[in-house]
Amino acid sequence: MAESKNKVLSVNNLEINFKTDNGIVKAVRDVSFDLYEGETLCIVGESGSGKSVTSKAIMGILANNAIIQGGNIIYRGENLLEVSEDEFYKIRGHKIGMIFQDPLSSLNPIVKIGKQITEAMMLNNDKLKLMYNDLISDDLIRYKNTLAKMNIAISNEKKILEMKISELNAQEGLTSAMKAENRKKIKQMKADFKAFEKKTREEYSKQAREYKAELENSEKNAKQKVADYKKKVEDDYKAKCAGLKQRLSGASDDAEKNRIREELKAAKLEYTNSISITKEEARRRAIEIMREVGIPEPEKRFEQYPFEFSGGMRQRIVIAIALTASPEILICDEPTTALDVTIQAQILELINRIKQERNLSCIFITHDLGVVANMADRVAVMYAGKIVEYGRADEIFYDPRHPYTWALLSSIPDVNSKERLEAIPGTPPNMIYPPKGDAFAARSKYAMNIDFREQPPYFKVSDTHYAATWLLDEHAPKVEMPKIVSERIRLSLEVNHEQ
Ligand SMILES: Nc1ncnc2c1ncn2[C@@H]1O[C@H](COP(=O)(O)OP(=O)(O)O)[C@@H](O)[C@H]1O
Ligand SMILES: [Mg+2]
């Protein structure tokens, strides 16, 4: 079944570390998932589990101390971790949009809302330049990507070298012989790195030279095409004007003259619109999008500042800005966490509606499994940098298998009492020293000996549902999920039946 759907994005074995003064933080550990066209994939897990780092990696906005240790993110056949800034900019601004938790930090407090929306459009208002960029885009990106791949490969290798060196230097209580041994090791590693760098540069440079020649050729062709187009538009406009002006001089009554003058104006607007996006056009589109995201009186709101908007309305504006670029994928990182519960529901509804109408593929990140119920087609549960369980939403809600998923389900506030029934005991691990085995074991009353020793593989529950817990091993004792979870499942199934 899964194979018949189109994959729009694919994350494979992603490993992301951060270099800090206290050591290496292992933030994302072997994370893989696919995003299918038109679906919402929810990534859920407690604070610190690696959700934001994963989404930032997709957006190419990781902090400077990040080390991409391994894996790839495939979008349209390219690994986003290896593309040049040109392409990333293009993708980030156009194909993949992102909405963050705090709408205030995404808006400029001293710029009117309307301007912030149109600015995003006006960035690209020169249609001739756009046309030129489009024409050379494939060749430019291929060339730049080659250089980027080279630089990324070298810089990653360098970061790994530095990490190893600092690990060796941090060793304590060494004899002088061991110290000498380490110095020798470091010298060798540095030499290996130099050799790697040289080889990598040679390999990529040859390719880059070929691509550059092709790029120069396509730049020449593109220039000619754009010039031809411009000339045609101008000639058409001039011819039309000449015709209209002749009619004007021959016209006798005022009504006729006025009609011709209107036609002249329209011709001029048509001409301007075909070489650039005018301010009026951008304003018209901005107001249309504001209406789409449910801003009442958009013409009036267009002239206001962010502080004149409520939190919910601000988040709608942020969504509107993301939509101006007509993205294909929308990443929402805890977009409602800062909002009141009622407003939260409205924003979720909005995201759902926009997703349907625009056929977006959506990655929706939250720490609250309760929020997921009405959003997700599929759910990935993350803990300590790993996906511990994933499946269709109904599989995660009605047939959860990982003790961590049980714990998250137990901690959803009850619909009636609004009480959080069972807080998850303990705290997530320090990711400088991620635990061996199943990272949740220390907090789980279902943990077995093996959980503290060995990383569980993904056990298959169904074609679409997998969980990394030793409880699914054939040798494991049969355990029941917590009563509170099974009771809830029973109750909600009953309710669904009655409806
Ligand atoms: N720039 C950074 N430097 C060091 N550690 C970081 C950095 N960014 C994130 N982390 C760590 O990575 C882990 C995952 O963080 P994050 O993805 O933000 O979690 P969440 O699931 O709450 O979004 C956390 O332990 C966090 O402290
Ligand atoms: Mg986060």
C-alpha cells in the first residue's frame, strides 16, 4: 500500500551531534522516515527528544556547532544535506515552508503586517530576472552543488578530526608513553585528513570545470531568450499604443475618447505586469491569502502592526507568509504550543483546511499526543534522538506497542476532567551520554535486562506499523499495556461505535 503513494521527502539514518564545552550532544540518532504526498506526519515526543533539530536539518538552519555525522535527506532526488546555498535558498523559500512555535519571533514588530506579506512576494518581483534564473537554474545548481558537496565533505571530515583530537587530548591520567602515542596518532590523523582533502578537491574540481562550461553556455542562451521576450512584449505594447492613439485622434465624442484612454491604461498595466509584479498586484494577492487564512477585514488588517494582532491572528499571518511562496511541504514545529486551548483548536483546523485545499504534505511536530489525534495520518514517536515507534495514527492510538508511547498516551489530559492523569516519571537522559539499549528503559517499569544492554531493532507490527521495543521479541514475557491506556482505548472505541 505504502509503495503506491508518492514520497515527497525521505530522511535516512540521520545522525546529528552538537559540539559543546561539556562534550558531544547526540541529538538525533539514526532517524529515518518518509513523507508521502498530501499526508500529515506527526512527530511527537517530550522536549529535548530531537524533533526541532530534525526539522531544522531539513530546512538547512542548524546551529553552527552542529555536526552532521551521517545520513541524508532526499528531496527531488537531491540530498538536502549536500546542496549549495543557491538551491537550499530556492527550496527553503519556495518548496518547503516552516512555521515555528512563537509567531512573534517570526514577525518584525515595527513593520506593518501587509508589508511583511508583500515583501516576501516583492523579493522576486522582477519577472525578467525570474525568467532568466529559471532558465539557468538547473545548470547553476548542478555546478554549485558540486562545489558544495566538496566543501561539505571536507568540512565534515575536519569536524570529525577535531572531535577525535579533542577526545584524545581530554584523556586524563596518561603515562608519558601513552601521551607520546596519542601525539603520534594525532599527527597521523592530520596527515590522513590532508590526503583526504587533496583527493576530494581533485575529484570534484574536474567535474566542476565541466559543469561550469555548460553553465556559461546556458547563461548566454538565457540572456538571449529573455532579451527576445522583452523585445516582443515591448513591441506588442508599442503597437497597441500606436493603434489606440490613432483611434484617439480620430475619435469625435468624449465618451469614446474616455473609453480609449481606459484601454491605454489597461495596456500599460498589462505591460508592467508582464515584466514585474506591481505593488498593487502584490497587495491584491496578500489580501487574498489573508482571507484564505481567516483574517477578518483583511484590507484594514493589512495596514496594522503585529502588536495589534492576537497570538492566534499572528500565527495566521505567519502561515500566510509561508503560503506566499506556494510551498509543497509545510513543517509546523509546535505551532500552537504558545496559544490558548480554544485558539489552538482553530489554528489546527486552519492548518488542516489549508493542507487539504492546497494538497500540502505536512510534518507536524508536537510534544502533546493529544494534539495529534485530529491532525495525523501517520505518527512517529521520538525519544532521546530516536524514533521508537511509528505507524498510522489509528495504529498508534489503538494499538500502541512501545512503553514510551504508552507513557505519552497516559499523560494526555482527559477530555472530561482535563486532568493529566499520569505524568511520565523521571526525566529524559543527558544526550551527551545517551543510555545503551532502549533509552527509555530507566524510566520504564516494563524494562527487562536486555533493554539496558542492547538497542532493540524495529519489530514489525503491521506493514505500516513498527516499534523498537524488546517487548515485541518472541522471547519476551507477555505484558499488558497500562490500564489507563487500555481503558481509554476501550471507551473511545465504544463512543465511536455509538456514533
Ligand atoms: N545548538 C545546540 N547545541 C547543543 N545542543 C543542542 C543544540 N540544539 C539542540 N541541542 C540539543 O539537542 C537535543 C534535541 O533538541 P531539540 O531538537 O530542540 O528537542 P525538541 O524535541 O524539544 O525539539 C536537546 O538535548 C538539545 O539540548
Ligand atoms: Mg522543539
